[in-house]
Amino acid sequence: MLVCPVRNCRLPLVSNQRWLLCERGHSFDVARSGYINLLQPQDRRSKQPGDTAAAVVARRRLHDRGVTEPLLRAVEQMVAPTQSDVVLDAGCGDGFYLGTLARQAGFSAHGVDISVPAIEAAARRYPECQWIVANADRFIPYLDHSFSIVMSITARMNSSEFRRILGEDGRLLVALPAPDDLIELRGSGHDRTVRTVETFAKHFTVVDRRRVTTAADLDATAVQDVLLSIYRPMRSRPAEAMRVTFSLDLLLFHPSPRRDGSSAF
């Protein structure tokens, strides 16, 4: 399913023990922890793009505390994966959503993220899934129509690439931070659903939308973990125990066919 990320190549990659190779001789090593780094130099915005190791560890501690469990269950109910699905999580982070659902439903799972620390953490915790370092904002290194489900959970979104890799009968789940998400730490946000539906309108039709909101009483250490895991927090003073709101807007899309019945690209 993987294709060579080298510009103007895009040939299928063939696995050979600890490395992958395309017909033109471009090769990529498999890390000891099992992930594959397909990120190209021109696709980096910095030397260490994406989440830092500290942010990844902090977010995992929050998952392990169970504060995001209601969000996970809402995602599961919305996308309803089965064992026969092939699922991609674009911007998967440490793999919490994809890895947990894959273990429960038994589907073929693939995660992409630009952060090496995040992907390495995902590969170590969920070795049964495939984990790829790549910049999904620019190119998702998989063959056309490879997936029956694509998920983007509080991550950057690439409508045309999502459409390319999604099967004709597939479904796309987009999770956005709701206006009250972490409101205690970064203030009130904006409702992003209308703009997101408009952004995806060329390639997708929205078929369902829901908001899931939960709150957790966190001690100062857990609040500090939240601050480490988010960008641009409103608060600059030391963390203190408080009740924190977690809220997502979930949008479910189906691919939109062209008027002649062919796929919309």
C-alpha cells in the first residue's frame, strides 16, 4: 500500500526485512521500534517538526488517566469500525485513538504523523499497527483508494489527499476542538464546523455531526500535562488543580461522486 515519497517517483514500496525499496532504488529503513520514516527534507518546517517528546509523554499520561475516554467512545460510535475495515489516522500522534480502536475491532490500522517522538511512542505501544513518519499536509504515502476509513482527530486536514486515498464507499471522520475545549486554559474558541464543511465540500458530503463534551477534575500535575500537550495556552502562571473541559465537534463525511458517477478529484 505504501508508495515512494520521493518527488516525481510515487512508485510502490516493497518490503524486504528491515527496509523498503521502490523500483528506482529509493530505500527506507524500518526503525527498531517498527515505524518507517518517509518524511522528505523539503517537507520539514523545522529540524524537529510536530509534537515534542515532552508533549507526547504528557498527552499519554492524560489518556492513561482516562480523561479522554468519553471522546474515544464518541469517535468509535461515530465511525463504527469493523474488522474488515482498513483505517488511516492522519495526524495520529501517539496512536491512542487508532491503536485502541484497532485492538478492540481488529481492523488493519495505519497511522501517519510528522512527529518522530509521537510515531515512535505509537510503534512501541501498538506494534500490531503500521506507523509512518510523513507530512500528511502535503502527501500521504499510500496508493489511491487504500482505505475504507480515514480519521483526522484534532489534526491538520488535506481534503484532496483524503479523497485520493479513500475508497468510493469509504467514510471520513474529522474531529475538531469545540469552542469550549480547554476553555479554562486557553479561553473560548471558535466554532470551526461550518468552515470545515465548506473546505471539504468539493470532495465530500457531510452526513452526520455531533458534539461530545466531558470534564475532569485534575490535580496540578495533570493540568501541567494539559499545558504541555497544547499550543498557545492562555495561562502563564503555574498550574493549579482545576476542573477542565474537553470537547470535540465530530463530522462524518462520505466521498462525493462526480455527476458522471466517477470519483471526485
